[in-house]
Amino acid sequence: MFEQFAFLDLSTPELLIILLIILLLFGGKNLPKLSRSLGESMREFRKGIDEGAKNETKTTKKQTTKKKKTAA
């Protein structure tokens, strides 16, 4: 789990301090709402990236097909 944060070079105590600060800022009641909205945001972001990749692939295929037709 902590391998994802390797680029930040944070150790376990530092991550715990950050989580404690988040808990103090948002409160215990709001954390489930916050985490749920963060999860939904990530899901939508990934969906958008996937759709963008699909559209790019379709565009590339169309351009390749057009080039083949004009070359023939």
C-alpha cells in the first residue's frame, strides 16, 4: 500500500500525521462523505481517460483508413 507514496518519500509516521490533520480539519462526520466523493471523482476521471483513449484510437483508425484510400 505504501509503495504508491514512494515518490513522496513519506514514512508511516508522516502519513499518520497527515491523516490526523485531515481528521481534525474535516471532522469524523464528514470523512465518509469526503472519501466517497473522492472515490467518485477518481472513478469519473478514469472513465474520462478511458473514453479519451478510445476516441483517440478511433480517430487514428479513421485517419489510417483515409490515407490508405487516397494512396490506392
